Amino acid sequence: GFLTKDDIIIAPNQAIYDPEYWVMAVLCSRLHNVWSRTVNGRVRTDIRYSSVLCYNTFPIPPLTDQQKESFETHVVNVNIEREKHSEKTLSQLYSPSKMPPGLLQAHQDLDVAVERAYRSKPFNSDEERLEFLLSLYEGMIQAAKGKAHAKV
């Protein structure tokens, strides 16, 4: 969620200070969730989010201002739907069998918008999403190696 300057973050939680709203849309997307489940560590069965392993390695294509605005609209819609059920915890809100229909639809709409920024063809599965992301990541590594060799 979005916090104010008066909110205090304690370990092991993490924060991004003064982010653009579109960043949260990407972090709330199914694409990022698939990446997160793959590259992060775990504590028992829960994901232990790592900015080094996950956030900093997640491939994001160049985005247009229009795409960023669309992401922002969708993440605001997700937060509006969450607010409608403020008496529930995140665990309750995101229980697969109990997720409020409006929140589910807001996330589905956000996912479509984010995934269209990556490619026009819809993904058929999370495995396909991960394969695509790993391919992008490999390209990032190759580009970084090319830049390192150019500096030598």
C-alpha cells in the first residue's frame, strides 16, 4: 500500500520512498508475482521478499507515459477496492475462495494492462510468463556484459 511520511517501516518489511504510482502497479501484477515466487527466498512457506534478488532484477520494458498513466489508474482502482473492505486483513482479502469480486476484477484489469506493456499476445500460463521474464532477464545480463566490455 501507500504510506505517509509518518508511517514507520520495521524489519523485515521494505519500502520504496517517493515512488511513482506505476511502480506499485508493476509490483502488484501477476507478472511480478510469478517472478517473486521464483527468485525470492522463503521463510517456512512464505515468500521472503528481497530487493536485491527480486526488485532489482525484475525486467521492466521501456514504458510510455500513456502506459504509466494506465498502470496508475489500475493501481488506484485496486486500492479503492481494498478500502471497501478495510475491516479485512490482506490475508483475508487475498484468500482465493473469499476475494471480493471487485478486488479480483481490479487485479485482473491491472494484470492485462501490465502484460500488454510486455507483449500484445496474452500469456497462457504462469510458466509461459516466467519463461518470457527469464528471457528478458537474460537479455538484461547480456546487455550489462556488453556495457562492461565496452568500458575496458
